[in-house]
Amino acid sequence: MLDASVALAWAFATDESNTAHAALARMRTDEAVAPALWWFEVRHTLIVDERRGCLTEADTAAFLGEIARLGIAIDRAPQELDVLALARQQRLTVYDAAYLELAQRLGEPLATLDRELQAAARRSGIALL
């Protein structure tokens, strides 16, 4: 289960996250799954970083090409009632609750750099990568 924060950490060589490195290493042998909103979150952040001058269009294109080769499956069928329940119970955004619901439904560890989402995963008994 892959959060956008982990995928985006790969775009910046300065990131030293053990979680990001572990997720990338795991993806060499396993397929990752992400909710549909992941596609938008990744691209939104890349465009914002282009506007800030941190990335060029060529950097964005190269990075998107790299992650396309990783085999990230997009889940397009969240369990709506479960997402809403998790958002309420864990006081998360619906976006973050979608990641949590998918990890819970698949029984997979969650790879995220988001501290609030990490804490919610722990409280929900969801393993973290």
C-alpha cells in the first residue's frame, strides 16, 4: 500500500527516508497498490514543485516515466462507508482515510511519511512499512 508522500520522496535525491527506501526496495519484487487519488496527488505535487522552481518539466516527465515502470496498481473501488468511518474515528481527511481503508482491506502494510496517517494506522492495527 503506497502513499503519495513515499512516491514523491523518490523524486528528490535529498530525501533520506528509510520508509521511502524500503518501499522502493520492496517494489522491485512486489506490486504496490494505491487508491485512485494517488495519481492526482503525485502529479499535483510535481506541478507545484515546477512552479516553485524545484523541478523542470523534463524532471517531472522523467520521474513519471520511472514510476510508471514500477507496477503500481490503482484501486478504484474504495469501500465508501469504511472510508467515512475511518475519517470520523481517526479524525483524518477523507483522502488519508482512503489510504488507511485500502491498507486495511488488503491487509497490507502502509508506506507513508505522513505522521498523522502513521499514527492512525498504528491505532487501527495496520502495519507500517
